[in-house]
Amino acid sequence: MKIGILGATGTAGLEFVRALTGHPWFEITELYASAKSVGKTVEEACSVDIRRELHTLPDTVLGMTVKGLDNISSGIDLLCSALPSDVAKDVEGECAVHTPVVSTTSAYRYDEDVPIMITEVNADHYKALELQKKRGWKGWIAPGPNCTTVGLVMSLYPLLHTVGINKVIMSSYQSVSGGGSDLIQKWKSQKKAELPTPLEGEVPLETVNVMVEGNVIGYIEKEEEKVQKETRKILGSYHDSLFIPNILRVDCSCVRVPTLYGHFETVFVETTENCSAETVKLLWEQYNVLWNEKYGNLPSSPKKTIHVMERTPQPYFDAFAGGGMSIVTGRVEKTVFSNGIKYQVLSNNTKKGAAKGMIQVAEYLYSIGFLREK
Ligand SMILES: NC(=O)c1ccc[n+]([C@@H]2O[C@H](COP(=O)([O-])OP(=O)(O)OC[C@H]3O[C@@H](n4cnc5c(N)ncnc54)[C@H](OP(=O)(O)O)[C@@H]3O)[C@@H](O)[C@H]2O)c1
């Protein structure tokens, strides 16, 4: 299948490139980005900090020329979008008129005829893509979740379907790469000496809200609303052309921390049935077997979807478990509250949480014959 990538020069876009390089079913044929990248090769167009990480890609890909969004071919079988959401709203909609789109953006996530897809959790929600024909589209748009939602939802799913869940409280510690190439660049180039000393009187928020070593940013715009809304939609059902969100209550607090890859979370769950920490670990292991049977044939699926650890998951060491497609859980314990379980979970925000996760969705849709060559 011929694949085009929208926003190919950014953090998530380059992960699409990586996920598709040497892919057995899919082949990259076109790359698109903004006017500043048009006519450049991938290597020339990428920001200096990202360029250092390009060595894993073959010369054939690095030498491909980037095109503009005014030049998108209708002969492509599938477009993978990693554009900023405001740009994606018009562009993905125009593309879906003729071509299917898998997307890392939030542009269409909350529409009534659009699923938010995680292969292991709600692959059957793809049926909603049929509804999009009413928009006059020959293609469709299948977005994935916000990168913070992924680890939470995947770890909750086995519990929801066995012991039941009433309530979830999550705190995230999200890496810099989740903010895209600009944030990575700012983080790497910022000099501590340039900063004011915050303790000397009142300093405006925009001055101190900077991602430097030694700082955390206690608020990520719209992130918490996204996690709450998406968790309920993904874990809900799709029936008779309607999404029915799950009734579980979710609250969260999302924070940016100075790590490069991987979103770490602490999760408190009130289960419906009382259960032990050992039961939770066992359920995750049982779902590993189930998921492997169902989705192990997809080229991007990891051998083990949930790595259950006794120690705490660590972004530096564990963010690339299973090629960035596994989630890593640890420190599962009972809480002092009744029916309470707490644990930690880590997921890779650019891979499972973005581009590679959406390639896995495309693989699933291709494997069942829903996504076809034109
Ligand atoms: N980073 C993550 O971990 C992550 C995870 C999940 C979802 N997402 C979502 O994925 C999308 C991309 O995020 P990112 O972090 O990869 O951002 P990014 O690093 O800033 O990359 C943005 C990409 O979009 C292109 N672009 C920007 N403005 C454009 C315009 N007006 N016309 C055409 N192309 C334009 C850029 O091209 P130039 O290089 O030419 O400027 C670049 O290729 C966002 O919607 C984000 O919310 C990101």
C-alpha cells in the first residue's frame, strides 16, 4: 500500500517514518510538511535536535523530498497525519474526501461519527468509520488518543472487564517530546543562567512556565479534559451508530517533567469488586495472552503488551520496551481505601502513544480487509 505522511518532519511524523521504514505491507511514497520544509530532503528539513536522531533511518528515506499540503496526491492508499490539530481540521477533512486517514491529532476525536482507536482496547469501534460516508467522504478519519490517555486506558481495560471500575484518579509526569519538536528544541537550548530567580518576588507565569532541567510545568493546556473525555469514549461501547461513553468517573492532574521520552503515571482505582494487587497483575498477564492471540500477527504489535514489573517503571530505561509499543506497569499495591488499588504505568508517547500505535491500527484495518489498496 502507498502511504503518505502529513507533518512528516515533526516528532510524531518522524515516528510514522520510522514505523513504516522496512514495513512488510506498507510503503512510504510521499512526505508533506509546512512551507518552510517544502523542497528540502527529510534530513535538511528536520530541526537540528531531531536530526541527531535520524541515523536510524536509511538514506533512501532521508533523501526523500518534502512536499507542501497544496500538493497532496489523491492516488495514495492511506495518509498518516501528524499535523498540529488546528491545521489538521481542514486538511484531514479535505483528504478524507478521497483517501483514508489515520491521525495522531485531536482535530476529529470528539465527533460523533469518529472512533478514538487503540487496537487492543476497542478495535471494533472501527465500524463507526462507515458513518463518515454520510459526510460525502470516500475515505475516513481514524484518530488515536492523546498520548497521555494510552497507558491509562490500556492498563484499566483488563480490570474494567473483570473486577469492574467505579473511579479512577491519575497523575501524569509527561516527557518533553510530548510537546513536539519546538519544546524539545527549547528544552535543549535553554540556559539556566537566562532565567529569572523565581523566589525573588512575583514572576509572571509565562516567564517561569519554561521547560528547563530542574523544573516541572504543573499545567498542560486542555490535557486533563482530553484524558477524561477520551478514557470514557474508548472504554465505552459503540452500538447502533452511537458511542456510549463508559460511566466510570475519571479525574487527573497532568504535569510536564524534564524527561525526553515516555509518559509516566500514577493511578488510583476504586474497583467494583474487591481484589488484591496479585489479582491485578494476573489479569494483566492473562490479557497479554489474549491480545497476543488476537493481534500478535500485526507487524507493529509487541510480543508482550503489558510488562508487569515488581519495581517502578522508569522512562529512561523502559520507554522503549517492546519497540515502544508495550506499556510498563509496576508498584501495584492495595490502598488504605476500600476496594482501592494503586499502580504506576509508563507508555511511549511518540510510538504507542502516537504514530506507531496508529500504524498498528492501520495494520489491523488492512488485515480485516477494511483498508484496501485503491
Ligand atoms: N509528540 C507527541 O508525543 C504526540 C503524541 C500524540 C499525539 N501528538 C499529536 O501529533 C501532532 C503532531 O505533533 P508533534 O509533536 O509531532 O508536533 P511537531 O513536532 O511540532 O511537528 C509538527 C509537524 O507539522 C508540520 N506543520 C506545522 N504547521 C504546518 C502547516 N501550517 N502546514 C503544514 N505542515 C505543518 C511541521 O512541519 P515543519 O517541520 O515544516 O514545520 C511538522 O512536520 C499534534 O496534533 C499532536 O497533538 C503528538
